[in-house]
Amino acid sequence: MGCGQCSSGGCGSIRPVAEEGKTNHITAKGCGSSGGCSTGCTKLNSFDWLSDMELPAAMRYNVVEVKFKGGRKEYFRNTKKLNLHTGDFVVCDMPTGYHIGSVSLQGELVRLQLIKKGISDNDEIQQILRVATEKDMEKHEQAINRDLSTMYRTRELIHEYGLKMKLSDVEFQSDNSKATFYYSADDRVDFRELIKALAGEFRIRVEMRQISLRQEASRLGGIGSCGRELCCSTWLTSFKSIPTAAARYQNLSLNPAKLSGQCGRLKCCLNYELETYVDALQGIPKVSKPLFTEKGEAYLQKTDIFRRLMWFSFKNDSNWYSIPCSQVTEILELNKAGKKPMTLENLSLIEDFEKQKPASINNELERLDKKLSKGKSSSKKKKRPNRKPRGDSGQGQPENKATNNNQENQNPRKQNRRKPNPQAQNNTGEQATPTAEGKKKPNNRNRNKRRNNRNRPNKSENKGE
């Protein structure tokens, strides 16, 4: 019971405020461990979303939910109209004495919990005697300290008597008059001699309570394969039967080491998405035989339920071919009619297959290679050098310059554009003198020593012209 030993108030306990003008109680922040501490502060807690609403004392529901060790919850009636708050320790009446627990829920939400669990609101509900005092808490701590030593001693006695049972936990009543022993067993166990030995050694009344393996895991707690705390020890209260068909519907490998939880039974989380998978499987065909093609027989390897794709492979072939479920039904109908498509890659007998055919996904590396090849081709197109404007004396490669000059000489339009206009005037006001028609001024800027002899223009031909 962490609330009585730590000041964090991890169970959501409420502490008083001495300032005037404010409410009498505020909720503590808590340790924030979400049931991860050994004390089990927030184990199987219910969120009281009506805690901020205050009702008159006459209208309050008088049944209170009280939590004991291991997350066990029982309901008691507040006949004395005590001013209780979440986290307060109360002394509850029991058939064999009294026991101390903490208030976990009260108000109208308790009425809903009774309806949910099928508990009738009648005179059989025990009452709350009083709020626990310091002396009551001291006795309660003494009773808690006896649990561990008693459990070890009881296990020794079970081994001596040769009983096939597993003792998981012991809970002493706060008045030290009774102890409850929680055990699990596959078959019926005759523990009459064990009860006599325990009653004579510890001077208490003994109650042997058999629990299932799931309840045992919820009381002990632990970490699941997902890395989080067990659902049964944090929030799950009802345990439903989980068939092996739940794993088949979800296309999970029937490996008991992966499908079983800490309790040794199938994981409770297999039921969380089972209905969604059952609805998605309605439009997927059942392939009990291989698909017959001219290339060979194709066997079903895997089914993607939500993407509605089915993977097939041939004998002695490691490649898998993905086909939509609608086309698989068409192939099955063709096989019934005695027809065979060429291969799964080229279904010539099915119309409009190429339009709807998805890309074959044999490996994630193929996708990555396609993306990288597209990125390289686009980057090469962007990096192509544009043609430099006239008059730009950039330092480019000599071969590109030579080819550009030859293209300009071959294009008569560009030569006409380069001819100076005799009517054009210089900045000084004088007319520009045109050059000889057959001669062309050498462009010293574009001349480069690294030019190839093949691309170098012939001076004798220019002079002859």
C-alpha cells in the first residue's frame, strides 16, 4: 500500500489544504509511474471524471469502492456518512473481523460499476466502520510484513507434502486473524493436511483460493514482449477466452513461444483487433489449391489483408509475385473452366490487367533502387550546362568552345546577326566601318591553345574566300 508509506500520492490520493477561500481538498500529482512501482499505487484504477462535481450529502451514493492488496476491489456501504476522499484508508467490516483498504472510487460511478460487474445493491454489502487511525495502520503494516515469510514457509510445506500446486501470494487480514493463500493448479488438490499444518503453526484461520494463470499474472505483474506492463495488471479486468483461430485470422505464425504471454496462455492482445481482421477477410478468396499456369503451379505464400494482395511463387523459384485479390478470383474461375494464363507476370487471358497490375514487390531493396535511379537521372538533367551567352569569356572546356564556334560558322543567320550595321553610330557619333565581306575578324577571346587540330579552322581557306 504505497499511499501509506510514500508521500507522492501515486494512487491519486487527496491531501488537505489549509488556505482559506479554497476547496478543502485537492488532488495530488502522484509519482507518475502508472502502476510501475512495487506498491501498485495506480494498479487497475478507474478515472473519476465526476470528482469535480459536488453533490449534497443527501444525494450522494452511499456505496464506496475499496481497493486491497493485489488490485482486489470490493464494495462497502457508507452508512455513517463519513466524509471520504480518494486514497483515504478505511476500516471495513468482514465476516471474520475487519480489514483495511484504500478508497478508490465513490459517487455515481460506483453505481455504474455495480451494474457492469452484476453485483446487486442489497443488504449483503458490508459497511465501512471508520476511517483508519494510526494504531490501525500500525497493525496493518505488521500484517503486511508477515506475508512474505509465510509464503516461503508454505512453499516448503507444499514441497514436503508433495502437492502439485503453485503458491503465488499470501494476504493477511489487518487484524491478523485470517490469511488467504492464492494458488494455481492444473488438477484438483487435496490440501487438508496442509491447512492443519498452517493453522497450527501460524495460529490463524486459513482460506485457500484457487486462481487461474491469468489472474496470477495480474497479481504479480511484469513486462510483456511489447516492452510495456501487462494489460491484466494495469487496466484489464475481464479475461475472455482466446482461441488459436484468432492467430490464424491475423496471419500470425503459430509459434507458442511468440503467441504466449507471461502466464503461459495466449496473449490477451490477440483479441483487440480480431473483429477488424474478420471484417477485412470477407472479400479475400480462399485458395485451397495452387493456381495452374502454363509456367507451372503457383502456391500461396502470404496474404496482405488490408492491402488486398496475395503473394504466389512457383516451385524452385525464390521470387514472389503479388497479385490483387480480384485477379486471383478470376484466375480461379479460369482454372475451373480449364484455361491457364501464361504466367503470373503476364496474364494474357485477363482483360485490362496491365492497367491495374501493381509493381512486383519482391524486396524492399528493389523499391529503394528504383527511387535512387530516378533521383540520379533527374539530377543529371538539371546539371547539364546551358549555352553561354555571347561575349562571355568563361573558362570552359576547349572542345565545347570549338564545337560552338563551328556551329556558329555553319549557321548563316547568326553570321548575319553579327554583321555590323553601317548606319549604326558609335558612342562618339562616328559611323562604324564595315569589314570586308569575305574576311572575318579572328576572335582572340575564343582562341585557346588547348584546341584540337581537327576543330581548328583552316586559315588558307578563309584567305581564299
